[in-house]
Amino acid sequence: MYRNIPSLSYLLFLLIYSSLVYCQRSPLKVEKDSAVYELLKHYHHYDELKQLLNTWTNSYTKLTQLFSVGTTNKGRELFVMRLTSPTTTINDDEHDEFQLLKPKFKWIANMHGDETIGREMMIALIYYLLLNSKSDSRINRLLSTTDIYIMPSMNPDGFEQAVEGSCDGQAPSGRENSLNIDLNRDFPSPYQSLKSMTNGTRGDLFYGRQQETIAVMKWILKENFVLSANLHGGSLVASYPYDETRTHQSIYAESPDDDLFRFLAHTYAEKHSTMNKRVECGEQFTDGITNGANWYDVSGGMQDFNYLHSNTFEITLELSCCKYPSSNDGLLQKEWDKNKEALLTYMEMTHFGVKGFIRDTLTRTGISGALIQIQGILHPVRSVTSGAYWRLLLPGSYNITVTASGYIAQTKHNINIINENSTNALRLDFDLQPSTQDMPISAENISAINSIYDTLSNYAKQLTSDSRDELLRTLLEPTVNFQYHIYDSLVTKLKELNAKYPNITTLYTIGQSVEKRNLWVMIISDHPLIHEAGEPEVRYVGNVHGDETVGRECLLLLIEYLCINYQKNDYITKLIDNVRIHILPTLNPDGFEYDYKQAKHAEGKGRLNSHDVDLNRNFPRIELEQSLKADVAKPKTEFSNNQNRLDKFSTGKYLLEPEVHAAIHWSLIYPFVLSGNLHGGALVANYPFDSRIKDSTRQESKSPDDSTFVMLSKSYSQAHRQMFKDQSCIQFHDGITNGAAWYVIEGGMQDWSYVYTSNMEITIEVGCEKYPKENELEIYWNDNKGALLAFMTQVVHGIRGFVFDIKTQTAISGASIYVHGIEHNVSSYRDGDFFRILSPGIYDITAERNGYISETKRNILVTNQSSTYIEFKLKPKYSSDVETSDKNSSKLEKIYNKSKEFVLHRTLFLIIVGILALTFAMIFGVIVLYLRGRSYSIISSQSRVGFQRYEPIPQDENDTFTMSRNNRHKTIRNTHALPSDSEEDETLFSPETQRAIFA
């Protein structure tokens, strides 16, 4: 009897514990869970899904809004259920800050028709949220603070074709839509050109895509979602951007927000009951997450489109090993239990980071389209119509900058993100002060900038003179040991400088090398995070060849040199305040690391990258042809800086190395005006072209901007202590050379930069030794530091200005700035600002833009001091009449230009004018002789013939012509003429009508 007491006690304990557990789940809760389980007994086809959604919408009118974003090829609706409390319209909540700051979240499932678990999870989630909207505080809070959009099926046509129980997706599977197109390969790709129309012209973002894809794209671009996930099947993993790489290989494709994406994916996998168990479905994913491209490359995927084209952060969730498992044995209920907590937690992460309003400080109205930029993360988001914004961020301290066209940029430093409240992101508002950048700037501002540029120009001239050292002695020197910095120490040094000078520096990476080393760039500017309208940007690139090391170390020293002298030296302060400087110490860190480890340097493969490719031969090649000037080459029409899209260089035609691809992308997104790339092995400033016209026998390959490039090259060589003396290892007159005149290079960076961007770039060989000893680095630094300053200061020369719409006074980006006689254009940037370096002279300048009538400014004087400010105000083309007028004016313009060029050829012009004058003189003489003979013949005939119209002019004084004045106008009356039909003679100009009678 007593032996049974322990077992009875144990049973009693279990009974009490079970009762407690049951009590924690109220009968109502159990009933609602049972309702969801009941719903998940089977899959729901289109008609039943439609009926369910309509029923729920009618039953929960204050929480739901059902709509369709479009239809499939077979006419099925792409339903979206919106759930939030309350579902107010824009007009209802336009003054309610809480509603305006409510972030938008979306789920999209079943874009592959045969991947079905996600579809049913979304149906269950809708029902679960509605059932628990009042009774569950967590659900109530989620619906009150989040605007949730759920699309259960993006591919209902494919789902209807798919077969339940099919796991492997074998055709016909229903994966594709009704036209057999994979919708997750149908979105725009950053590495493929937009599709061409039948007439050969490039279509827009939507052209040639499926109905379902277009509908979802437009929805994404319209709604400004903050966080999203798309649900798939066939594996069990959370995948994050990027899905695609340039080479389309299975390699890690890191996005600027890689840490954040990893956290989002990890959170879902961790909350899922089995996803993070390392091995599922025969595949192994550490912690249940993977980078998309590292798993396999997906070109044209929806996940990357969200991140690249909108404010949305999206991940892809693979929810089951079997794509379309049988619903028998409660499988869908089990999947719901696995996913429910992960689904709820993931939605709550919409409230991580920072949010707020961006407003006009004077009118207090919201500013839409403002850029929100986080220092160190090259991925801005934009504010929406109300001025509201959201930016997901991990915990940490951030510098956040907001820029908007027509406003002064604002930065808030050391913003501490904690993310302790899962329902409310940190509130951070920005009030922007209006500026005049969208309107013609004042004469006072122009004069002030001109004065600063004159001062900078004078400093640069001093650096090219004998008083160079006098100026350099006023600058503080970096307190460093002269030594080589391997990659880790280089990065550490850059981060230390960024931390020490946060107000004038920002550090970012443009990509990675083959061996996954980041290509770090330091910006130095008074506003390092933004492009200031009207302020030029310059760059230096070092260590393109890994074994040419002096440039790498000089650029690292230059960064510190600039920072320590800011606010202490007038030259450096004015330079940093008025020029945005980008410095990339090494484009080839892999090559340097290899050569650094060798016993003998600059003798092996250190020059090349890890794929044994010379990066300065890997840029897209330029084909040249003869220009209008006999000794000048120009790029062929297809090689144009009007075609500077990244996808142009991402095709298989160009086998670009990752370092080169990164440099190209960098060049296309920043409006660089001037650039120098530093090499070693000689002492010379080398300018375009490096390549040559095919079969040309000319030694030099002059570009259209040859005189300007000579000026730029001399600015470096003459400011260098040795380069201009023609006494180095290889002698060059004045220390400069045309590239092809030295030796021909195909695929070089400087030619590509000049042809495809608005950037004037030269190649600078900074020393005869490629890899000198460390104890010689100080000598190289002292030789080059003044030249590095003088060269970048050349950006203040030439012309600068803005292009505006004359009617709206808004900036016009992408306008071509054409200098007559120079076959090379530059373009205006997003604020309408442009810069064009030119050697001194007098120029005619034209601004052109599609949709506008071009405008020409004539006889613009460019000096060797400050750049000349020009403002273009373009008139929009409204009708065919305007276009016809524009064509006529264009023809007249061409006639004028050709006439002007003809006149400028003085010798030929004088010869032709002389011949014409002699010809006219001879013709005139013949006419005079003819008239005299004719007069004699008439007089003779009059003596023989009796009829005559006019009587002989009398010689009597009283019968001569009578002159009188009628109505204050002089008239001449011939008393011998036959009478006219009018009683009064008609004057040539009538004061009554105020018009000329004869035109």
C-alpha cells in the first residue's frame, strides 16, 4: 500500500501541472487555435480563398481592407488583405502623427505556384490575427502599430495547375505562371539591360515583364514598405540579399546592410522550431540562414528588387523540404505550429531602428523624397509623401544625414539605437532649412565662391613655383613612422582617422577584392556624407598594381595630412570646405598582400590581382576614330558617357574582375570631376589617350581635351620636387606624356573614366622604384605631397554652374554640357550642377536635355583663376511647333558654327574673300559697259521712233522734280509721270497703321 504513494503523488503532480498549463491557455484561446487548425485541414484553391477573404473582410470591417493589385494572365485577382487598426484613409489621418508613422509590412507567398506551404501559412495568419485582435494584447499591439499587407498568392494560375503531394517540382509543376515564366526571375536585374522594344529602343522598367510581376512591382514602388518577406518551399532556410552577382557564380554577395539582413534571417530561423537545426532537407545551413547568391545565383529575383528599387528590406523564407506536401495527417497544422512564433516576431522587427518626420522648418510641411543616409552604410532610403521615414538599424551609434533638393543638409551625430521596444522605433525628426539651390544663386554667392576659388588657385600656383617649400612649411606633418601597412593595419588606420575626425570624414567600401578584402574609401569634406550642390568632387586611387606601393602609402598619409590641418591652415580648410575628396588607398589589396610576403618585391605576380589579371588592362576597351580635327582622336559613337549604365558593363562581353566592377560602379554613382590614379616604376604624369586609333601611325593619341590634360598634368609635375626636371629614370619633357606616345594600353582606367563619365583622369607615376624600402618612403612623401594638393586644386578651373527649368525653376539633371569645338560632353548631376575643367580661352557652351530646347552661351571667358559660373535656363518643349522651331534654330546654329570655324581659318578665308571680291569687280565692270552701250542704243532709237512712255526730262529749272512734305513725310512727285489710280501718293510708312507697306 505504502509503495503506491510515490506513484500517486507523481500522478497528482502531473495533474496539477497540466491544469496550470491549461489554465494559461483560456478556453477562448483554445477555441481560436482550434478554429485555425480547422481551417488548415486542407489547401484552399482560388475560389475558396476568394470567398474566405471576402467573408473575413465583411466580418471585420474596422480591421481589414481587401483589394487586388492586378490580375494574372488568366484573369485571377492578385488579392491583398490589409490588416491594421484602424484602416483609415490618407485624408482621415493626414494630421495624425501616430498613423502617419505607422510602418508598412508585407508578406508575399506562392510566387512559385507549386510552393504551397507559405500560401496556407498566410491564410492562417490572416485568420489568427483577426480572431485574436481584441483578446490577445500582443496581436492587438501589433495591429495598432503596424500596417500589415498579406498576399497569399502571387501565382494563383500556377497553384491551380500544381499537384498536391508533388515534392520535387518536376514539370509540369505549376512553378511558373500560365505562360511558363518563372516570376522570381522576371524582375529587373542590376546586371542585365532593360528589355528592348520591337523598334530597337530600350523599354522602361516594366516593359516585357509578366502581368503578375508588373502588378507587384508597381505595388512595391507605390506603398513604401519597411520590411517584407516572400515565402517559398523546397528547402528550410532564411535567405537574404544579394541573390545575384555580376559573374552569376555561387559566391557570397554582400549588401551594404549585410549585418542587418543576417540578423533578420537569423531571428526568423531561431523562432522557427526546426529551421536552425543545421541539417534539413539534405542541405546544411549554419543557423538556418544563407546569403542568397552564396547558395545559388538568382538573376531577376524579387528580393533584390525590393532592396535596390524601394525602401523595403526583404528576405526569402524557404518553409518546407517538400514543395507541395500532402495535407493529410495534420501536416498544415504542424507547419503552423512551427512558423507561428517566427511570423509574429518577424513582423515586430518592423519597429527596429529609427523613424520620424522630415519637414520644412518654415512652413512645417512634410518633405517627400528626402534622402536618409547612414554613415558607413551606402544604402539611403527616402521619405514618403507626408515627410515620414523609417530606417531599420541594428543597435549601435550612428551619424544620420538628411538631404533634400532645395534644402540645406542636416546631420545628427551619435544617435544611439537600442531597439528595446519592439513596437516603437526611435523617433528622430529633421527640420530642414530651405536653401536657394533649386533657384538661380545670388551674385553675392557667386562672387564669394569665385573669391575662394581664386585663393585656392593661387595656393596651387605657389606649389608649382620656387616658393613651394615656404607654403608647405606652414602645414602640420603626420606624426607617423614611415612603414608599409598590410591590409589589417591599413583598415585599422583608416578607422582610427574616421573616429578621430568624424565631422569631416566618412569611411565606406565600394566592393570587395577576389579574396574578399573590402575596398575602403575615405571621404574628406565639411559635409562628408552628402554631395553639396555646386561643390565639385575629386578622387585619388592608389595601388592598382599591387607591387606599386608608394601611391598606397602616400594616400594614407594624405588623408591624415588633410585632417590634421583642417581649421589650422587656410589652404587646407578652404579646400575641404569647398571640395569633396574621395581617397581609395588600394584597389588591389590582394596583390599587395602577396607581394608584401615575398623576399624580392615587384618581380612576381604581385602586380596582378588574385585571378592573375592586370586591373589596368581589365576596364572595357575604347575604340577611337578620327575627330574633326586632324590630329585629335575621339571615341566612336557607341562609346559615350551618355550610355553610362552599370548593366552596360555587366554582360558577358566584359569579363570584369570584381575590383574593376567595383571601380566602375563607384565611378558611375559619384559625380567625380577630377581624378588621379597613382602608379610606380617611372616619374611622369600621363594623360589620355592610352589607346590609339586602329592602324594609326601617329605617336601621340590626343583626346579632344588635350590642352586641358596637358594643363592638369603639368600642375602635378611642376608641383613635384623632381618630376618636371627631366632627370628621372625615364626622361619626359616637363615630366608629362601622352599615354600612347609612351606606350599603348588597352583597357586602362584613365581612358575609360574620361570616355564614360564626366571625370578628367590622369595616371601619375610617382617614382622610379615600384616597391622602395620603407626607409625611403619619407622621401617619396616629401616629393609628392605638394603635387597631390596642387593637382586636386585644379578642380576650381574651367566652368561651373547649374541647369534649371525656366518655368518651374527646378534643377535639371542629366543635361549634356557641350563645349563647341571639343567633342566631349559632361552631364549635370541630380541638383542640376555641373563642372567642366577647361584650359584658359574663350568658348561657346551649349546645354541640352531631352524634352527641352537647348541653350547656348557665347564667348565665355575661362581664365587661369576661378572657374566661370554659367547658368542655363532651359525651356520645355510643349508642341511640335516648338520642336520645329528648335530644329530650325539648330540648323541655324550649325550654319553659324561652321561659318565661325571657316572664318577662323584666316589664310583660307582671305584667299576666298579676295577671289570673290575680284569676281564681283569684274561683273560690275561688265554691267557698267553694257548699260552705257544700251543707253546709246536707246537714244538712237528714240530719234527714229515716235512712241514713248515718258517724255524727255526737261532741262528747264522750273520743270525739274518737285519735292514736298505731306503729313510730315517726304514725298517725291514726278510731274511727267502718267497719272496713277490714286489721287494721293502712298508713303512707305503709314503713321495710322504703324506698319511698313513694303516688307
